[in-house]
Amino acid sequence: MRRLGKTQEALEDLELVHKYRHVQEGANSPATAIALSNVATSFRQMGQPEKALEMYENALEVLREQVGEDDLGTATVLNDMSLTLVDLSKLRKAEEVCGKAIAVRSTVLGREHPDTVRSMENMITIFAKQDEQKKAKRAEKK
């Protein structure tokens, strides 16, 4: 639905899925954390990165406790979180988080897997934004 431009409808559906997972599997379930991450992605796409970041952080906490840092679900949340951090101009943190996603995806899936490549593309975006930020700061000094 998000791809069809129906972000509000998608958000409502994703929130229902999250509530269902929460009731059926509990707050500390990896499935509940992934559902929360999907809700966060909708908020990010709707221009609410602060709210999205809080949700990603909550999902990440559960995933790290339940499945560990080297899990693909954890890597997906890290990848998505890095995009939100870019939206918030927290580029150093975005680089760190994206780097973790790349490391996990490279190890588990291989460097040529589409998900790994997507994370690498995100890192390129982060580097480009960092470069833009440096140029803007130099221009301010002049």
C-alpha cells in the first residue's frame, strides 16, 4: 500500500498487525519487534522521523535481546534506522548503524545479495550527505 501512495492506510494496517503480534506473542517477541519496525518505516515515510526513530530503537532493543546482533531482522531494522538518522541529519550515527547492517548482511547473505547492496547504497548516500555538510560548513566560514 505504501508503494501505491496509500501511506495512511498502510500505517493503519501495520499498526493492526503490530497490536495483533503484541497480544498474541508478547512485547518481547521478535515478530512484534519487526511489526513495530514496519510501523516506524511508515512514520518515516510520512515525514515523522523522530517518532520513527523511537520505534526503531524499541524494536532494536527487543531484537538484540531475543535474537542477537547478527540476525537478519536486526540488520533490517539497523538499515531502516540509518535512513531515519539521515533524515534527522545524524550522519555519524547513521554511518555507524548502517555499517553494522552491512557487516551482518555481508556475513549472512554475501556482498552481492540485493539486501547487502541496498545497505551499501544507503552508506553511499550517507557519505554524500556528509560531504554536502562539510561543504556547507566551509561555505559558512567564508
